[in-house]
Amino acid sequence: MDAQQARRVDAVLRQLNIPGVVAPEDPDNPAGRWRVYDSADYTTRHDVTADALAAVAATFPDGGPGPGPQRGFVLPPSGT
């Protein structure tokens, strides 16, 4: 994932209370690929991207939000 996707993944992990630190694979190249790690320490961290994404997917087993009220907008067709 790139830096923009990493920011979205980080926000979702925090909202769902899923542990993980989203950081670039190479700390000296923030424009490169990013992953989810178990800690922020570059020397001891372990890649847990697959586990974090599986935890997110398990939260929404049908691919969408759970049942209940949802917020949104209804836009009428143009010309009405």
C-alpha cells in the first residue's frame, strides 16, 4: 500500500481498536510501500499486515457495515 492508503488503513484500525502500527517498509523512503507492524521500533518490528487486514474483514463478514441505522444523503435526480 502507498502512504495515502496507509493513512486510511491506520484510521480504520484505530476506529476498530485493532492493534498495529502503519509505517513505511523502509523508514528512509516514505514514498515507498507501507505495511502494518506490531511495533514502531524499526529494528524489532514484525509485519502483521495480513493479520490486521483479516481482523478488519472479520469485523464486516458480509463486506459492509453491520445492521442498524446508517447516515447518508439522498440526492434527487437532476432536473426535478
